[in-house]
Amino acid sequence: MGRKKPSRDFLDLLEPIRDSLYGYAHRAVWREDQVPDVVQEAFMTGWREFKRFEPGTNFRAWMFQILVNTIFRLNKRTGRQREVAMEEAHCDLYAAIERESAWTGLLEQPDMLMQLLDERLVRSLERLGPDERQCFLLRLLEGFSYKEIAAMLSIPLGTVMSHVHRARMKLREELAALAVEHGLIKEAAQ
């Protein structure tokens, strides 16, 4: 990596992605008070393992993999188990049409909903299963490819795609319900 010391190289690569790592940790760690500790632990692990990083490869993905693994270990230690989302066996057709109508209306007036999305969106994200939330955050908010996420999490590509899709659908329903609840969109005609 040039003439600089490896520790300087590590810090130079870390600095541009530091905020992104913290942002992800804020959304993925179950206890907010543990965010600084988990990020610091990931940074220290990255620094210790930097000799294994291959120059020219994706440092951001490498550090996110370390952070994801650190968060997983921390969340496991705090006692919260992985949850498996159970899909309902059947769907009420009228409710599905109503949600679709609300979603369509929401797309026509997204600015109105943005004013309400603070805490409610955070709670919606928290209700996602851990695997769905993790894949969704890495894909949509951090911009990693499905392939990069599959490698980071050591799961099949199709599983990543499935988790992201389910997370999108669940959040879509939550946002449509929020829009109807606040009168931003009229419910489907009865």
C-alpha cells in the first residue's frame, strides 16, 4: 500500500466510510446505548486484521462485513434470538386491494408522508425480522449489491434477494397504512 505505515493506510481508508458504518450500526444494533462500543470493536478488529485485507479490493465491503459480524455477536449476547417471520396462510383480498390503493396514492404525494416518517419508520424497520432488516439496510441504505451482501453474510444470493423483497413489501404495507391513518390518502371505496 505505498510508503505509509499500515495503520495510516487503514485510517485513510476508514475515514471516508466512518459515518456510513455508524449509520448502519444505529439501525442494526438492538440497544442504542451499545452503538459506540460495537462500532469501536469493529474498528479495532479491522485494524488488527488489516494485514489480511487485499489492496485493491473493496475496503468498504470488507469493513461492513466486520461490522455486521460484530453486531450479530453483540445482538446474540444481549439475548435476542433470530426471529423467523411467519407469513399468513391466506390474504384478505379486500385488504390487499385497499393497501395497493393506498400505496398508489402515496406514490402520488410522497412529500406529505415524509413529514410523518421519523419514529414510525424506525419502528417499522425494527419489526422486520433480523435477516430481512440486515439485508434491506445493506442493500437499500448502504448500496451494496446482492452478491456483496451474500458474501458478507455467507448466505445464498437468492436468500438475500428474498429477504430484501419481503422487507420492501412489509415496509410498503406499513407506509400505506400510515398514509391512510393520517388522512394523506383516502381508503379504498367500500
